[in-house]
Amino acid sequence: MNTTDFLQRIDLEMIENPALLNSNDSDAAPTEEVKNETETDDGIEENVSVEDYLVDESLDVKDYVNDEYEPDGFHLSDEGVEERKETPIVESSSFHENLIEQFNSVASDDRDQLIGNQIIGTIDDDGYLRRPLEAIQNDLAFSQNIDTSIDEMQHCLAKIQKLDPPGIGATSLQQCLIIQLKRKDYYNRAIELAIEVLEKYFDDFIKKHYTKIQKHLNLTDERLKVIIHTITKLNPKPGEAISNDKAQYIMPDFILINNNGKNEIHLNSRNTPDLRVSRSYMEAMKGYDEAKKPTREQKETVQFIKQKLDGAKWFIDSIKQRHNTLLNSMNAILHYQKAYFEDGDEAKLKPMILKNIADATELDISTISRVANSKYIQTEWGIISLKFFFSEGIATEDGEEVSSREVKKILKEAIDSESKTKPLPDEKLMEILKLKGYHIARRTVAKYREQLHIPVARLRKEI
């Protein structure tokens, strides 16, 4: 889990298991402190097996009441880490709630609200209504016991499509763009022509068959440029206008500290509670042990307590293992990409795959994959996704292996500097790379271009 999900998981476990407490609780047992850093040469602690902490029905209560049973808690030390400001996590209402609030202010009555809210609830995150009205009609009949007609639903949909941001509730990209244009100055001739292009020649427009459109509408080059500019300035995903209305923040999972010229990796411990087991639960076990003739209720209670104490101990030990696995993996990445971490120069990144880190840490590749997924590290030059450091290798003419990221950088620079009236096809890009010493097949060039989210040359062409 990333840091945000991990904190939520701890909160859930503390709710479900009363034997697991925060250190601030007066009932919390003492704990050992766990360092928030790990040297790469220390190796990995022995794995903790889930089976080691499952409840054993035959377990003697004396195992819990003797002085030796004192489950260690978990505390992540901040020693050596300078005090940092809290990274805020933005909490904002979803765009569905925003739309419902807007719609309810213009709805005719309660019935209108119910129908409109049902339609809004099926709008996807991009702002489109892709579910057929007939299906929503059935949903209303089953969930709300409302018998409505398609005409009535279309009437509600028309109101939704007048909400902000423009284009919301459209059933297609074509309709989305037209709705946005109609919210502008409709008597502007460029707007009128842009609407006509989208209504009559939409397929030709998205395929950039501009010559055909120009011929049909008898347009000059200048007029066509204005129309293209007008349409391309529209928002194809209006839902994001609400979703991204406020800044979003990433909570880093690791923090890179430069300690007198030596890079150190620390786990982000902010907001992580110190976990302990409940002292009163252990004392309850002692009370049961001292009872001469325990009742049936006492036996059931002690079994419940055993389960919760075992669960708390297993959870704390699992967190320790997570702590160790994350730090060992990140330290292996730091060691492998040492040149990059010296100054953040992307050109110094070495080709690195999951297997390289799996071999260095003696962990399974699937474990490294989960470590790298949705994790971020805070560095002097920004917060970076761990996936950024993984890339395949490509051999140059000299036999030197370089990261594919460097090749992608050359591709992007070539495309950024190309003539937009004559964009470079993949064959030309392949020749440019060849001149720089990278012998790459055309299909590989196409793959890297797609990974950079750059369209083919025909779709990059401008008038």
C-alpha cells in the first residue's frame, strides 16, 4: 500500500481490533522503537508467517500471562530527519455532488430532482453520460419506484447539459463539443462554422481531412485555421474541470535526505500512529488464569481476547516487515541509480528492471512490483514516482547500454522541434535515432511514441 492507503488500513484495524491501541491511550503497553532507516548491507529480516499468529485453540493461557509475553509495539523513529511541514491532503466534494447541487437549484419539483440525480449518478468521471436512457429508466423503476418516460428523462438531461462546466452530460464527444460551442457567442460567424463542421463533418475533422472540409464549405486557409483553433480549444473531458478544481497533493512514501554528502532513505512517518497492544486485555487473561472455576462466559471471553491479542501482534509484526521490505527495496534502487541521485540528472539513469532490484534484495519480483506501484519519493528536485526509475535498456553502436528514457527524450525533442506543417513520420524519427547511435526498429519507435502519448504524424499536422 502507499502511505495514504496504509494509514487508512491502520485506522480500520484499530476500529476492528480493540486490542490494538495508539500509544497515546493510557491502556497501551510499552513498545520498542523501530529506526526509520535501514542500511542496504543489513539484509532483510526473517519473514513473519501469518500462520505464526493464528489462534491456537489448545494454546495455554499461561503463554499470555507470564512476564515474557509482552508483544512489542511499533514506533517509526524520526531521528535524523529534519522537521517538515505537513503535506495537506485535499478533501473536496466529488463532481457528482457538485452537479447534484447545481441541478437541485433548477429542478421543477422533487420528482424532477430524483430523475435528474439518477442521471447525474451515471455520468462518468470524464463528464459523459454513456449509459442509455432506457437503462436509467429501468434503474428508476426498480430503485426509486418511479415510472417515467424517455421524453421526461430527456427533458431532465437537457437541464443537466446546461450546468457547469459546459459539455457535462453529453453522450458523445461530438455532442460535448457542440454544447460548449453553443454556450459561446452563437452569432459569431467562426462559432457558427465550427458548429457546422462538427455537425456535418465530424469524422473528417477528427481524422484531419481538412482539405475535404475546406472544399465543401468553401473556406479560405485563414478561416479554416480560426475554426480549427476554436474547436481545439474546447475541453473534451469536462468532468475533469470539476475534479481538478482544487490542487491535488501527493503524500510521498519515502524521503531522501542528504546527510553530509551521503544520501539516506527514510520512510515517511508523518501521521503514522505508534501502535501498542492493550494492557487491560493481557490483565484480563491473568484474571482468567487465576479463576478457580471459570464460567462458560469467561471461557468465551478469553477466547475472544486471545484472538484479538494474536491479531494485534500479527498486525504489528506485519507492519515491521513492511517497513523493512520498503526500505531495503528503496535502498537497492538508490544504490543502483546512485549517479542519478547525486544531482537528479535524468541522463544518468541506468536501465533498470524489476529483476535487478529483486536480485539485489533477494525478494520476489512480484513484491518489488508492489513496492514500486503507486509509491513516491521526496527528493531535492521534486516528488518522483518509483516507476520513473524503471526502464528497459537499449544498446548503442559502441555496445553501451542506455535507458530507453534517454531515447524517448530524444524522440520528444525531435517531435517538439519538427515543422507542424510537415511532421516527422516514424521512419524519419528512426533515422534521427540512428544518426545518434541508436539502432531501433520502426515498430519500437512507434511504441515509444505511443508511450509518450504522441499521435502519428498525420494527426500532428497543422494548417
